[in-house]
Amino acid sequence: MKLIQHIALNCRDHKAQEQFYTRHFGFRRSRVFNAGQPNEFVMLRLDDTCLELFTAAPEFRTQTGGPQPVGFSHLAFEVPDLDAAIASLRADNIQTEDIIDCSWVTPGLRICFFRDPDGNRIELMQGYKNL
């Protein structure tokens, strides 16, 4: 495997999630599936990574493009300037947790968590180095 092509998110409102991820992370819409239909879903792209946004439903259904259950653990993004990213979120009244200094793992690594519009946990990372 070379990379993760996409991560599928089940959303209460996929249009609100699209606006959030395009505004704060630079994703852009790359494709719409089933446009204008109740089972519409979209693909967002940022370089080599895509987010696929589905509409969620209280019950689980196995069909692709239909309602899906909400949830995943968390999604992490590397950012060049953690303080600037946090300031941008807070300017939009998005609450962030305290910055955590993880220099004991990797010198200079700092992280911060917050929630997207559906309440999914998002992590921002600055200074991560692959070993």
C-alpha cells in the first residue's frame, strides 16, 4: 500500500461538514455522487487524501451511498502552525482543548483536539516526525 485514498465520514449534515473541512483544512469538492438525491454523498480532496461524506441515519444500512451510522475514533491533521490553526478555529467559535506538549515522544511535537460540527474528535499535530 502506498497511501490512504479516502476516509469515509458519516455525517448528520454532510453539507455542513463539507463547509467545515473546506474552510479549515483546504479540502475541495472533487466529486458528487447521486447529486440531488436523498442518498447524495460527496468526495473532498486535499492533495493525495480524500474525505467521503455520507449522510448518517440512526439505523445501520449496508448499501453504499445510503444512510450510515455516525462515528469513528478521531481524525488527525498535520499543520505547519498549530497556534494559527487554533486561532482560525476559535475565530469561528469552535472550542478547542488545551495544547498538549508531546516532546517526550518527538521533540517539538504539539497536539490539540477539538470537535467538528457533528461532534467528531479531530486532532491537530505540529512537529510530528516519522521515524
